[in-house]
Amino acid sequence: MLNNTAVADASAGTDGKNDMSLTARANKKVRHPGSVILSALTIFAAVTTFALLLFLIVYILAKGIPYLTSDLFSLEYTSDNVSLMPSLINTFIMTVVSLAIAAPLGIFAAIFLVEYAGKGNKFVGLIRITAETLSGIPSIVYGLFGMLFFVTTLKWGMSLLAGACTLVIMVLPLIMRTSEEALKAVPDSYREASFGLGAGKLRTIFTIVLPSAVPGILAGVILAIGRIIGETAALLYTAGTVAAVPSNLMGSGRTLALHMYVLSSEGLHMNQASATAVVIMIFVLVINGLSGMIAKRIAKG
Amino acid sequence: MTHLKEKGMKCIFMIAAFTSVIAVFLICVFLFANGIPAIAKIGPLKFLFGTTWKPSNDKFGIFPMIVASIYVTAGAIITGVPIALLTAVFMARYCPAKIYRPLKSGIELMAGIPSIVYGFFGLILIVPLIRQIFGGTGSSMLAASLLLGMMILPTIIGPAESAIRSVPESYYEGSLALGATKERSIFCIMLPAAKSGILAAVVLGIGRAIGETMAVIMVAGNQARMPQGLLKGVRTMTANIVTEMGYATGLHREALIATAVVLFVFILIINLSLSLLNRRSSNAQ
């Protein structure tokens, strides 16, 4: 027993270098019951957190996997098969369109902040503050704004494009921040060497700096994909809830997350809703795995 | 020619950088322009402190929703913050190096799970559980608080952990050298030193909880009346917007946008205090 606590202490703590004998350690434990309780509480909290996460994943998967039938993946949605295929295709279109706009915007903005704006630039503070504000705004507010601006004022109607543009504003700060960090991590010596060889600023940015920052930027873009796939509130009143793939971007169509919301709020097709949850969950797991792999590669250098 | 290209691209980069400024500006303009007239028409006091929300009778008081949002957020803080902070302490000071990476990516995964999935989890597990244990419908303030408490865990753990990590190691060693136990050194020396960073993490969690929509709407019951107890249904500001926006017209629609204005002001205040806290914690080091 004594041995056990000592081993646990040594492996868990940084105080392993202390040359205390086992009995001294045991005495210390007895004399400080508060410390024992606190460390027990800490470990209990950590176990709770990770048990919750594990339970959530397992529960969602276990509830939904039995209902993943081939009917769910038929191309047309009818009230009989409640197919999720149109929503899946819409999600894909939505992701591609949003990223096609948000990724260049975010990366260019980061290039401006890192490569062009000096420290004393008065705009940098303003841009930072607004980007921070954007990242704190709840998605329903984005949804309302998208409805007022893209759907009503620009007269696009409920459409994939209106939804995608709303999502662009939403994921922009995320892509900006990660790209900025990635660009900042590129050593200045790269830039200096490129200038020294006679390359211009643009050439240096596009052929030297950007390629070395690609993994970091990619990690940010992948996180953005995760947010786009899971977003519901911002799309409810911008992209609409039509359960079909529209013929062009100006048509309305629901994404997977919206499909799941509609099913579970109607309450008639809970089984299909749990199957949809499994599909979303698998996407989230894959996306997280990918960004983790990239992060590992960055850490290795 | 090259000179022109360089200048042109610089302009493009700058315009891209200003997108976020333009976006914030547009969001403010459109929300306020559509919401403020409605508040004026209803009467600011009647709108903010009126306790009946009956759009069919032209009664637009959002006080029940404001209170519900605050209650549910408070509930999330009570259930989520202690666990989140202790987990952050675990991650920063207790976690064995071997399992650190998997645990860290577990927290990232938790932050990446969409709120609709959390909401569904609440709907098929937490709500029936509450119904079985306490009776009633189960869709209640308690369900929303528990679910939100779970959702804000990763939001708080990440920043709180880095705040604890940024406390100089010498504080810890100094405390140990004076004879304090490991726990005493962490909880009485390290945590107070990381105070403003930890507070910023909690504020971030509050922002997430008050703005959460889809998860809350699925478990909170959404009755538009003053909160009547832990086991009774409530409707938050976010839920109010989503449930009625689909069919609202005229003043009713504008009143919903005005609800979003109030929510937006709440978020702006939270953001402001967050940036003040962050400035303080970066000054402290």
C-alpha cells in the first residue's frame, strides 16, 4: 500500500527528485488530509470529464449504428425512407463553397497581418479586435444576420449560397488565427535568404513562406470543416430545410446537421435521427484524427 | 510591371484583412437597424422587463427569457466549472506524460463535437433520465444546465490549463521548499497566480453557454414563461429566436430580432471583459 502511493506519486508528480523515505511520505500524507482529498478530487474530476466524453461517443454510436440501413442512403428523400443522402451531398457542397471563399480570405488576411502590417500599424489592433469579436458571436446571431443581409436585403432567398456566405463569416476568424500563427512560425531567415537571392516580396511569400506554413494552415482549415459540418443554428434561416439537392447554389437545401435537427424536433423519425448522428460523429472523429496527425507532423518539424 | 503587381496584391491582402471589420460593422448595422425600432415601438422597459410574451396579443416582454438564459448559464457554471478547473489542474500538473497526448486530443474532440449532437444526447438520455427520477416531462432547466455544463468543459479546460502552465515553475519549487505539500503548492500558490487567465477561461465558458442554441432548444422545454423551478421548462433568448422565427411576421419578427440584439449586447459585454482580463494576464507576466 505504502509502496503504491509512493510509486503513484513519483510517476505522477514532478517532486520525484525529493529524497524522502517511504515512511516520511506516508507520515506526510497522514498529516495533510486536505492534500489527499484535493488530489483525489482532482483525479476524480479528470476521470469524470473523460468518462463523459467516452460515454457520449459510445452511446451515440451504439444508439445509431443499428439503424444505418441502405434505405437511408438512397438518392431521393421521401417520407418513407427518410434518406440522409441529399443532406450529405448538400453538406459536401456547403463545405466546398464556404471553404473556397473563406480559406483564401483568411489566409490573405493573415498574410497582411504577418508580412505587411508592421507592429505600429493602427489597423492591426482594429482587425484583431473585430476578429476576436466575431469568434465570440453565437451562431444564431450569425444566422439572423445572414437572414437579414443575404436572404432579404440581397434577395438571394433561402439558398445554399446564403448559407455558405454566413458560414464564411463564421469560420473566418478561425482560419485567420491559425494561418497567422503558422506564418509567424516560419523563421525570418527564410525570408531574408529569399530576399538576398533577389526575389521580390510577393515571390517570397508565395514560394517560400506559404509552402512552409501549409501544415499549420491546413490544421485550421480542417477545424473549419468540422464547424461547417456541425453547424445548425446559422443555417436554419439562411440555407433552409428543403430535403433535396437543389439544382444550383441559389436553391435551398438542408445539411446533415439540419436534417438531424428537423428529424429530432418532429419526433417522428428518432431512429433515423440517431443514424444521422452516427454519420456526423464519424465525420467529426475523422476530422479530429486528421488535424491531430497534422499537429503531430508540425511538432516533429 | 512587377511593382504594380506587388502593389496590387498588397491591396488585395489588405482588403481580405478588412473583411472581418466589415463583417462586424454589417452585423451591428443590420441587427440594430432591425431591432432597435421594434424596441422603441414596444417600449424599452416593457420589452426588457415585461413578463408576458404573447405575440398573438401584441405582448412582447422578454424578461422571462433573459432570466432563463441567466439561470441556465449559472447552472452550467455550477455544474461545469469545478470539474473543468480540476481537470485543467490535472492536465497541467498531475497527468502522466504517457497519456497526456491522447487526453489532450480527447478534449479537442470534445470541443469539436457539434452542439446538435450534444443536444440529441441530452434529448435521448438526460431528458428521459430526469423524467424517470423526478417525474414531469424531463425537458427542464436542470436538463439544460447539465448539458451546458458538459458542453463548456473543453472551452474552459484548454485556456485554464495554459494559464496554469504559464505560472513560473519557481513558484511551485519555492512553495515546496518551504515545506508545503504538492496540493497546497498547486491550489494555494499556482492557482492564485494564474487567477486572471483562469477567470478569462470561465468567462469564455459563460459566453459559450449563453449563446448556445441548438442543444438548449432540444432539452429545455421552451415554455415562454417565468422560470418556475429546476424541473420546469424554460425558454432562453436563443431558443426564443429559433422557435418563432420560422413563422413570425411584422412586429413579432422585429421583436425576435430585438431579442437577438439583447443577446448580442450580452455577448459584447462578455467579450469586452474577456479582452480586459486577457490584457491583465499578459501584463502580469
